[in-house]
Amino acid sequence: MQNSIRLVKPSAIYKDEYISFYEDWKSSGEDIVPWVVEKDPYDFNVMLNFLYSQDSEGKIIDGSFVPHSTYWLLNDDSNKIIGAVNVRQTQRKTTELRWAYRIWDTTIGKTKRLCI
């Protein structure tokens, strides 16, 4: 049987699942990627506001950033957040474009690289 997974926009309805994902990864001691997952999620509304404050050119205050969107990978069968992706919507000429996809594998307690 194959798991059903999908990308979802960050939302308060996934609060418990996301905090569990975050705590599991944090306790492993592994580097957390993408960088937005390092944001403290315990004031969940503040974290959500941060994520949505970066998603369009008009909202970007720091000129070194480009608009970016974050999505969470949800396993529909277990209703667990198993990964996150942060997608740049544009690229500055001085920005190196890098792609990395990682998920947190709760069965082995570490990250798995999906592709680069």
C-alpha cells in the first residue's frame, strides 16, 4: 500500500502535527532545512504570519530576500507533517539557485534526501 502525500499551505489546522514534526526533528540534532523550519513554532500565529509575510514582492522588507512560499508535506494516511519545502518565486542575478528536498522520516528518526 502506498502512502498518500500532498503539499499543503501552512495553516492553524495543522498546528499539533507541525509542532510534533518540529520537535521530532529538533531533538535529533540534525540540521533543519529549509531554514524556515528553524523558526520557533510555539507562538504558532506569529510563525504563520512570518511565513505569509514573505510571499510577495510587495511584502519583502529586506532587499537581500526574494519572495518565497513555504509548503508542508502531509501524509494523509497518518495525518502527519513529514516535510517542508520553501520555494523561491524569483531569483536575483547574484543568487545561486539550489534545490534540495528533505523529509523527516519518523520511522528512523532522521532526514532523508529525496532529490537534489
